[in-house]
Amino acid sequence: MYLDTIINEVADEADDVLSGISVRKDARTTLSEHIQANHAELPPDDRLIVVRGIMKILDNEDFFSADLTKTDSVWGEGSNDADPEKI
């Protein structure tokens, strides 16, 4: 799937793309901007799927270990987003 390729590419570049960012909320914003700038052809729904997929990978890698707002949601505390397992 094309989105999986983008998800994996950006997740592999996370150290550079998210340099200096350790808070999930800031990371989501930066990833959204990165996807929009580098993959402008994607419709908004696909960009959301990509950001969620990247966040899931980063969570599995404990990228945000210093961020104490980690919850079961890939979007952070208080979110009611879709189940990340369905991405």
C-alpha cells in the first residue's frame, strides 16, 4: 500500500524530522506539516492516516518515553480518535 511506504519512510526519518521534539502534541503538529509539505497530493484523510501510522510506530519504539502524556490513543490525552489498530 502506498500509504504504508510513506509511513515507514517518515518514521525512519523521525530523528531528523522531530529533532528536539519530545512532546507528542508537538510531534503530531510537526508530522502533519511535514506530510503536507512533502506529500501535498494526499487528501486530508490519507494525511491523517499517515500521521497516525507514524505515531503508532514511534510509540512502539518508545520514541516519546519522556512524554508523560502517553495514553492508549495515538493522539494523546483526552483524544477520542479511531482505534490505531485499524490503521
